[in-house]
Amino acid sequence: MNPTVGDLAEQWEAAGARTVSAQHGHGDEQPADHWTKLKLGALIVAEVQSGRWSTVAALLRLGAVESWAQVDDALGMRGSVAHAGFHAWINQQRDLWQCTGTGLTPAEAETLLALAKTVT
């Protein structure tokens, strides 16, 4: 069973707490704790970001996106990065469908591209 984001966050926090404690004279500072924080931090970010484009797709289907600037802001991006990233995700999902039968069907991809065009 894969650990949840919560599990990873607990482990990341524990490694950080051990580091801070050691830096304040309570035990020896361990390089492994710093490596653990880096590794777990990257895993947490990857897991959290993995569903961002499908979430944007859901918001578009719900008519809840007012602008791409709104999406950029929510994702902490600048300019039209979210719009370009979403289009790239649609293309990847459509390619995935053609290769594996999972992802977005061509019809679903076209629907999302049309919805994306309605947002300024």
C-alpha cells in the first residue's frame, strides 16, 4: 500500500523536528534527516500536483473558471503558464488514450479544448 500525502507529511515533519531539536542541542544532527526532508518534500509536491490539470478540467466543466489568470493565481503560476500547461495535459491525455485506452477520449479532449477557449 502506498503512503498517503498525510503519511508523507508526518514523516517530513518528524525529520524536521529532529533536525530542529538537534540544532538546539538535543542530540546530534543527522544528514539522513535532511535527505529525508528533501526526498519526502519532492514526493509530497509531486503527489499534490499530479491531479492539478484534472481539477482544472473539472472546474471548466462546472463553468467555474472565470479567467486563466485565476487558474494561474490558484496554481502559483505567472502569465499564461496554466493555459499552456492545460493544453499540453489534454494532448498528453489524448495520446495516452490512443496508446493505452486510458486518458481522455478524442471527444473529451475536444470538449475540454472548447471549454478552455471560452475562458479569457
